[in-house]
Amino acid sequence: MRAAVIDHFGDASVFSIETIPVPQPNAHEVLIALDVTGVGSWDPALRSGKWAEGEEKFPLVLGLDGAGTIVAVGASVNDLVPGERVYSYSFENPKGGFYAEYVVVPGSRVARVPADLDRTHAGAIPAIGLTALQGVDDALSIAAGENVVIHGASGNVGMLAVQFAKLRGARVFAIASGPDGVELARRLGADEVVDGRADDLEAALDHFAPDGVDAVLAFAGGPELTTALDAVKKGGRLAYPNGIEPEPRKRRGLRIKSYDAQSGVRQLEQLNAAITEARLEVPIAAVYPLAEVARAHEHIERGHVLGRIVLDVSARRL
């Protein structure tokens, strides 16, 4: 199979397209012929070695999520069969990641693709969808009628979190980036949207929730987040995925929860239900062929990406 491989950490030029063996599933795994794989904002950090833990073995195939068709299942996988359209998010992949024509992942981290998602959007959603929904449902338990701030609302995860928070009946105050980011967050359903670096954030928050906001879901740090936290009422909540910088500081009277997105049967079933119920929109910023993976990473590193970047892998079938 063809795969985007790195043999050392570095800038985007370290990628090369190589022909490597197709990985084989054990009893608890499935082999997926990939169509589309996501390129996350975190991927350049993995490629550069910024998040390295010293256990990486080269050559290395990156990529944490994607969608395609099941080719083979292990003997202990009973609820999935070859030929089904599926998607997956799997952070640890000792047999190689999703920047390839085929990937092997645990069967517990695989779900059938909702009927209304095409191949591109199915490949774009697993990692960001799980992160957004678990922030709304698990970390914050957002309820109908609550006033919720989503910081980083025009980013990959934030754009889905806005829609999931509205699905749960919240009033959403979105902090976006740039006029186009404001327009995106507003189109996706936010009740109030500001450009965090251009508008009077403090005044807008006071107008939105004079008695204080109930919760903040943060996908970015910085002074805008500090201002948002100043507007949280006593006993309010803050949640954020691990890895945002700078990490929020503890505050008296504020319940804080950091989290990592979990991929499992329950979580994927929850995501599928929310995608269908919300009629979720998944904006796509760009689609690159596998051979142009370096360009995809450079696009992300330039910043201000509205929508998910994906690779069209177009796997050859066995």
C-alpha cells in the first residue's frame, strides 16, 4: 500500500510517499481500506516531535482518524463485517496511522458511517466530532437554557461544538477569529458571535448574560479566555481539551475539567446519534491527495483555517 511516511521528526518536508506492507488485524482489530483521512491541527506537533514521548519507532505513519470500507475483521469482532462503510478515531496505532491506503484499528473504535455523510465528511468528522460532543455532553453536561461560551468557535472542534451545544438547547456565545470566522459561527447557529481580538468582548458578554454565564468550553487559551472566565457566575464550569495553550489557571468558585476525547463503542454511538439529530454541518477547508500531505500540513501551519483539511486517500481494494 501507499503511505505518507516520516523517518525522523521535522518540518513538513520530512514526508515521503512509500510503498509499505498492508498491516494485518489481530482477533480484536479490523482492516479498513481508507477513502479520506483527517489532518488535525495537532498533526504538525506530532510530526515535529513536539509531543514525542520517546517511544516512537520509525518509519512512522501519522494520522488519527478517517473513513473507508472494512476489508477484514478479526475473529473476535462480531458486530462489523467486510464491505461496511465505517469511520474511526484511534490515537495509538502501533501498526501505523491513517495517512495510508489501509489502516488497522481496534474494532471498538470503529462505527458505521451515518447515512447522510458522504465520504469526505465522514473522513473529516471522527476526531473533532468526538472532542466537541464530549466537551458539551460529558465534560460540561450542558443543559437546555444555559448560557454557554464557546471560545475558538471558528476552529475545527469549535465549529461542531456550537452545533452540539445548540442541539442541547443552550444559548451560545461564540468567540471566533476574524470576520469570516464570525460569519461561520453565526451561520452554524450561535446566538451571539464576536471577533475575540477586534470586538469589545467584555461588553458583549455582559449584554449576552447580565447575570453571568453558566459554562465555558475552550478550544484556545489567551486573554480572550481570561475575559470570558471573568463573566462566569459563581459555581460555573470550564472545560477544555488537554493541549490548549496557555492552559487556563485554577480559579476559586470555578469547576474546571480538562479532557481527552475518548473513542469507544458508547462514544461513537453517541456521536452518530448527535450527527443525525443535529443535521450536522462539517465545513471542509481543503481536500489534498495523499501525495500532497506536506502541503496540507503547511496549510494548517499558516493558521486561520476555517473548516477541516482532509486527505483523499482513495484506497485500492485488495
